[in-house]
Amino acid sequence: MDPVEALRIVGGSRLSGEVDVLGAKNSVLKLMAAALLAEGRTVLYDVPGILDVEIMAELLRRLGCGVAHDPEQRTVSIEVPAALEHRADYDLVRRMRASICVLGPLLARCGAADVALPGGDNIGSRGLDMHVGGLQRLGAEVASEHGYLLATAPGGLRGASLWLDFPSVGATETLLMAAVTASGRTVIDNAAREPEIVDICRMLESMGARIGGIGTSTLEVEGVASLRPVEHHTVPDRIVAGTWAVAATITLGDVRVRRARAEHLEIALDKLATAGASVEVTDDGFRVRMETRPSAVDIVTLPYPGFPTDLQPQFIALNSVAEGAALVTENLFEARFRFVHELARLGADVHTEGHHAIVRGRERLSGAPVEATDIRAGAGLVLAGLVAEGETTVHEVHHIDRGYSGFVADLRRLGADVTRVGVPS
């Protein structure tokens, strides 16, 4: 994507219509990494056409795989060779933090993994201590040299009892994918419970892994000698679905979100109902309607099944035009509030203290140039632009491209005045 492109939004449109949700970004990238565990051809379906998928595809190619990504068919086909390379270079890993998810599969398949320390969204520190500590308990030797994590398992990986200090999604994924072919039994306590974790577990099961406790905070893994390639449908993206739900609410619209799972968004949808929206669960998703100015709603982000941090910026945008004041508490990423300085350029009244933000709703915002600092901040700024008077330009649109497939086209179909434009670098 051209890094000097921006989104130009003319506010005032009411969103109405239907929109489809594809597979979850936070799942498909990890499913692509999991394919490394089995020689042969793995096919993933419902894959979103986003930049991060292209980055992961290139990473897998450099590891020796053949990868075909078809955005029209929404598929990724991965041919995994018998012998893999085991070095994930910095030039790709720095662009997408999810690249670290190849660490576990490479260590399991190759007995070694050299993975550059990752980059990704600028939303705060996300250390790898739990990844490293868990792998060491599984028998790996791990060192950090020249910006790389160097992991080896000279005696092979072996089952162990693991406890995560925090239910980290990334650490759960790394240790799960390392454990499925380790000898013996592994127990991961305080594991993450996100739908994306369940999706990875289901794919690994179909590959031949033996995993108990799926969907709970305790995963029990009996190691198997080898896994087989599979075809797998990616779980729908609950964050994209939630973004559309907020978009309907903030624009006083009426949007049916299809191919979504309302049960993955219970708290978020309940918050929208508290704000005054009508939320109707349908056979293939849900419908959100809004007729009056929303009421402010307090938000506290927590690991799943709590309120998702990836919907926090969108709800801050909603609260910025709501009636009343709201307290938003961010418990996961300390720098997630960086984007409120951009939101303030649109006239929002937001003040932060530590991991709290106080949002006092205003009747209207005013269009201005703003800059996306991460994927979800970009989405939040777009939503704010939809209800701001005049024209809003959201720069650094490549962040949004990393998480939202066909975002502009979908917005336009729903009635928004949004165009993609080139701007001076």
C-alpha cells in the first residue's frame, strides 16, 4: 500500500445497509504460522485481503513455503516443504508484531528458530518474557543477540506445566503451537480464552493435535509425533464486526452485520444497547439501529470475555459525541490513548490520567487532518470523521489497511462519503 495515501471523509452521512465480515486478522495470521507444523498443502478460507496477510505470506515464503493468496476467492494456500528455513528477518518482523507467532512452530519443526524482535502497532510494550519462559520450561534454550531471539531445542521439546502471569494471547499461541508435537503432556494455566485462540485449537485438532480444555483458561496438550495439513475456515473477525456496530450507532444508522458471531461481542453489544441502540441478533450476525443521540457509556478493557481493547478507540469516538460523560479504563496497553490527541483535533473533549480517559460528549465535532497511529486508532478516527462537520482527512491509512479489508468500499456502500486520496509525502 502507498504510505502517502489518506482517507478523505465528508461527515454527516447516515450508514444504512448490509456488510459482510471476513475471517479475523488476529486468527488468520496465526493459522498461517500453524501451517508450518505440517508438511504439505494447507488451505485457509475466509481470509481478509489485508496488508498483514501479505506480510505473513512473504515471511512464510522466505522460510521456504509456497504461498498463494487469492483476495478474490478469500483463500490462502500454503505448501510447506519437508525442510524449512528457521530465520525470520527483521525487515518483515518489524512491520508486524504477529510475526513472532512463527517462533513456536519453527522451534517444533526445526529444533531451532531465529526470530527478529517484533515491531507492529505503537500501543505500548508487549514483552516476550512469557513466551521465552514457557519455551524454556518446554526444554528450549533461548538467547537474545543482535535484535533476534535465538531458540534451540537440542534435546527436543518436552511437556511441562506452564503458568502465565497474564492471559497473554501471543504467549498462549506460541506455547500451544510448540507443545502440540512435544513429547509428553503440557498444561498451560491462565491461558487466553479469545475466540481466535479457540480457532487455532480447532485447526490444530483437525491437523491431529490432542488438546483438552479448549475455550477455558486451562489447556491440556498431549504431544503427538506429527501433524497433517488441512483445510480450515477462519473464525469471523469480531473486532471488524464490532467496528461496524459502533459505526451504525455513531451515525444514527441502521446496519446489518452478516457473517458475524454476536456471542463473541456480548459486552460490546450490551454497551451499545446501554447507549440507546437497538441490537437484534440474527441467524447470520446482528443488526444495529440508532435513532437518537447516544448516551455515554463507561468502558473497562479486560482479557476475553471482557471488553476488548481493540474496540476501545471506537467507543471513545462514540462517547465523544454522546450525551453525558464517560470513564474509559485501559488495562492492557498503556499507550492505547495516544490517539486521543488526534481525536482532540476534531474537537473531542478527552482527558487522560494514567490508564483512565474521561470523555465528555459534545453535540458535534469539526473536521480536520488527523493521523492514525495504529489499526484501531485509525478506525476510531474514521468513525469520528463520519460525524464531524466538514471534511476530515485521516493520514497514515496503511495502518487501517492492516486490519480492515475493503473498508472504503464497504463504507461507501453503506452511504458514507469517503474516498481514498493521495497526499504529499
